[in-house]
Amino acid sequence: MPYDLLIVGGGINGCAIAREASLAGLSILLVEKDDLAGHTSSASTKLIHGGLRYLENWQFRLVREGLHERERLLEAAPHLIRPMTFVLPHAHAVRPWWMVRAGLYLYDLLAGQSSLPRSRSLHRADTAFTDPLAGDHSGFVYSDAWVDDARLTLANARDAAAHGTEIATRTELISASRDGGVWKARLSDDRTVEARALVNAAGPWVRTLLDSLAVETRSQVRLVKGSHIVVPRLFEGDHAYILQQPDRRIVFAIPYEGGFTEIGTTDMPVERPEDAVCSTEEVQYLCDAVNRYFTRQTSPADMVWNWSGVRPLHDDGAAKAQAVTRDYVLELDDSGAPLLSVFGGKITTARALAEEAMEKIGPLLGIEPRCRTRARVFPGGGIAGFDLHLAHVRARWPFLGEDRARRMAHAYGSQLGEMLHDVHDEAGMGAPLGAGLTEVEARWMHDCEWARTPEDVLYRRSKLGLHMTAGERDAFAKWWTEIFA
């Protein structure tokens, strides 16, 4: 029997569509040539937001959708997503005060009945926000949310798999063609499979896949690289900064992994998805961006990590990369076996994109479109608030210690009980592997989360590689190879 749906691409959009479609009862195979969230979906700025700066380009519908999805996601994944306060200094502003204030009012209005605080002006008493800043301390405060992007992608995949989706990582689509009303596809694992419909969620490779299928498209894709750097902490606190730049771009400075600050992003047009490399010019640009604002300065020599992702934006003809729409376009080719191609999109709106995808392709597969995930909690998200969940984790497994308890409570939510159901003391965690990682957790990532390489563990399912010494990373890689080779 053929699958109902063959999804190509294990990023946030492909996994979200698999989740939506599996809940509709469809049989699904998702193939990903590398790791889940192995490219763009683990290389975001790690925000769940409406996109304040999109208002400048009149993208009101996209902002409204993003803000409403923000509220849903805060409820659905409270372990992976948390509210964050953003400080928007008016020093070095390239937009007048009234314009920023009006934009924030509109942002609040489009959010509707939000659980997050409304925007306001910076007050004299906001010393925690203003002390790190040099110069003028006027500005604004508003709220959005932070997300572990790779683990949110994984949460979509786990929910899809729990409802029957077969997920094949390290599996590439070699070729596919329509034959007798179905797609026949050859995969790199030597299988030939059939599917009633094909979803092209290949992200930056969306056009490459269409070309290989010899399918014409009305839509064009614009590849835009966004790079981020991580430096030692530039300020204390859990709040973040959104900083206006002379070129009218904005750069975020966000607390990261305890002792660090994430700085990003850039917007650089590129020709190929493989060009996702942070350049020396981008590193310097990001350092200059924050040095305009903070008393604590940084330089390229301080950088401890960086990442770059290529966003497959739908090409709307904008002259500058930063002006290209972040909205998505779903293009359906139903000449024979259906093909749905995904252009654009972002982390925040992936669930809404998946819902719209089912509205387009579902009726062709005998599925009545309806809302299936709007109020659905993600795996691990069934907790009565993160603080209560963390208190439970501390009480049940006191040997984890404060830092590890918090990290694992965030990463696994209510599913931590499944991982540690037979663990009663530190010895039960198995061999220590560095930075608080132990054998029990590493095996869970392999057995339950499709981790297949040390990098999958240390830089996507966790960020523990950032906290390990080079020797510890090498030792972990050796352990992993010996256990799972």
C-alpha cells in the first residue's frame, strides 16, 4: 500500500505538516537527508514573535498571525518557550520616537488578548535595563518569547511519530516521478516507495527539488543568509535588547546558555544553501552593532560559537534582503498525483502553515480540513507552569543539582519522567559524559529523538558542546562511536 503522504524535509515546516497530517489519520513517510532541524530550523534567532520590524513593510496579517501563534505556543510548549522582555533603546535611533511608539501600540493591538505585558516606555527605575547601556537611556520595553528552535522541531516530529508517521533521517530523496496517479520515489536507503501525494518542505532546497522533479512553478525563492555569534555575557539579567542600526536593520542581543550573549542576525543574499557560513565581515558587523550600545565591549576574538542559516524566502521582488517578506506561500500542483511546495515561513508560524497545508492537500486525499492542533499540547508540554514543574523535578530527582535540573526540565518537560522512571540516584544516570550529560540522557536522544552523531546531541538536542572542553567533546565523540557505531 502506498503512503498517503511523502514529506521531503525535516525542518520545522515538514515536521509541523507531518504532525497535522498524522492527526488527520494519514499514513506518512518523512525523509530528511541530514538531521531533524539540521539546517535553517536550528539556525534561527530563537524567538517566537510577531515580528515588530515587519510592521514597517505593512505586513500586518503576518504580524497578527505570528502574535496569535505566539500565544498558542506559550500554552502548548511551556518547557521549550518562555516569555522574554525586550528593551528597545532610542539611542542611535534611525526612526523617530513617535514612529517606534506607534509601532509598539499597533503590535499590542494586533496581539489581542495576550498573556504577555503590553509595551511601555523605559522608566528611570529600570536600572537593570539601562545600566548596561552607554549614552541616552530613553527607549521602550515590550514582550515576546524565546524558543529552543531545534527541540520545537523535534517536538513536532515526536508528536507525528506517536500518531504513526515514519521518520527517516539521513535518508535522501534520490528521484521521484508521477506514475499511475501516485508518486514513485527512490530513496538513499535503497527503498522505492509510493505515495498518493508529495510535500516539498525542503527549505532552501525547495527550488532544487522542483527542478529535479521537472515541475514548473510560478513562485521564486530568495535565499537569504542570517548569521549569529555567541560571546561572553554582555549584560546581567534574563531580558534581551533590540538594537537599531545605521543601515535601518535591527540586531538582537539575547541571554544565551547562562554565561553568554547571542547576537544576530544578518541578512545577506546568497546563491546556494551550502553558503550558510558566518563570514568575518558578518562577525565584525555584529560586534560593531552591540558596541554602539553597551558599555561592555566585544570583539571577534571573543566569539565562542556562531551559526548561519539560509532562509528560503518567497521572492516578492523586494530590492533589499531585509525587506523580503517573511510570509509563506503554499503552491499546489494537482496535475496528477498532488505536489505541495512550501516557500518561506518561519518558526513562529509553522503550525499555522501546516494547518493551511492540510486545507489545500487534505481534500485531495479524502480528508476534511479542520483545526487539529490549535489547542494541542506538544509532547512534554503537559505541565502546570514551568516553575511548578521545576520544583517537582528538584524534589523527585534531587541528585540532578540545580543547573542540570533546570536544563533537563526545560528540554524534556513532562517527558523527563519517562527518561528517568528507573533512576533513583546519580549512579543510575550512567557514565558521566561531560557538562552534566550522562549515558541515560545520551541514549534517550539516540533511541527516542533520532540523534545519530555527536553533533546532533551537543549542538541541536542540547547546547552542551558549548560548555565542554575540547577534550570532553572528543571523549564524548569516542564514547558515542563505540556505543552506536
